[in-house]
Amino acid sequence: MISRITLYSRFLWAAILAFGLASGAAVAQDKQNITVGISVGSADKIFTVVKQVAARDGLNIKLVTFNDYQLPNAALNAGDLDANAFQHKPFLDGQIKSRGFDIVPVGLTVTAPLGFYSRKVKSLDALPQGASVGIQNDPSNGNRALLLLQANKLITLKPEAVERGNATLIDVVENPRKLKLVALDAAQLPRSLDDLDAASINNDYAEQAGLVPARDAIAREAAKGPYANLIAVRTADRDKPWVKRLVAAYQSPEVRDYIEKEFKGSLIPAF
């Protein structure tokens, strides 16, 4: 007859073995090397610090830089990237709705207040009648640009478009200065600045063109708002250990300190 002690010992070893196998499987599923998509500009600088912090935790990050906002989510959804970090949630929501991506946000990064720039005037209020003004042609950033023009009392938008958060040029109901609003690809706006009286330019493209948002913008969004950038992954990966390690590396004190010292208000930590 098997004693109670023997049965207990067998049960204990079986439990230990099962735990060990489960732990080993979890480790095997975790990644030590990941590929992250970013956009040109400040993200590359920030991720220099993120990579150092992540490496201390055994996570090696390879970066892929994109010049087109339409590409990083497609690459992530297709499995060519493990994560990306370039967009705010309204942009991600729009891409999911229009293109069916199975992607989710997992952590906030920075807020990059959108700004208008000009080589001809010092403020939006100084724009003359009939001035040409460039805005982004993608729904989320174009909406932001139009809201900023409305906040500066240059145009009036349909209230329902403002409420929906997807205002476009056809939603402009009042334009007393008869501004010529031109929708262009976000990457093209800095190159078109000499041909326009003013243009809305995202921070990464502004910096690539040698502009300093906190210094050179003639109007900017408020620092706090719904447009905090984020890290995104495929839905199937959202609970993987490497995702938590990536987010923890980005949201570390070292990265926060770097952003605050390096960008001096052009970018603001959102975590």
C-alpha cells in the first residue's frame, strides 16, 4: 500500500514539473529580439535611449524608419514588425476602421502638439485675404489642423463634424478671409512651405525640415489633448511578456528625463 507521504511526494513533484514546463513554455514564447516601426524625426533619438533601457532587461530592439504614415500599420498587421510607435489613437482608430487592421494600443509615449508654420507671416492672425494654407490630407491630422484654424477664429466648422472628430474641407461653413485650404500628404507639407502662406506640419516632419516646433510654430495645439502617441502591437500579442517589457522601457524615468531635456516642450511625455 502506498503511504500518504509517498502520494503527497508524487503530487508535489508532479506540480513542480508542471510549473516548470509552463514556465519554460512562457519563456520560449517570449521574444528577446523585436522589430519596431517608427517615423522619421524625433522617434529615432528617443529610441536610442529606449533601446539602452530595454537591453538591460534582455530585450533587443531593431528599428525600421518610415517616411509615410500609411505604411507602419500595414507592416505591423502583416507581421513584418512586432510593434510600431508613431501615431495617436484617432489615427489608429481611423486606419482600423478603413483598412481592417487587427492592432491595439498598449502604452502611451509622447504628445506632439500640432503646429502651423510660415515663412511669410508671424501669426495666423496676420494671414491676408485669400492666403493659401496647407493642411494634412489624412482624416485625423487634417481634422486637427482645421480645429486649430477654428480655435484661431479663421474658419467655422459644422458642429456635427467637430463632434465626430473627422472634419474635412467640406465641413468648413464659414471662411471670412476666403483662405485657400489645400490638403496635401503630411510629408509634402514642409517641402511646400515656400509655396504656401502657412502650413500645418507634424512635429517629426517639421524637425526633419530644420524647424523647431516650440520656437518656429506660429500656432500650436494645447499640450494636453487626445493626441498622445502610442505603442501598438497586433491584438494576438497584447499580453505577451515582451510587450510589457517594451512599454516599461519606453515609460522609464531615463526616457522621460531625456524627452524633457532634449525637446524642451516640443515633445511632452504622455506617461
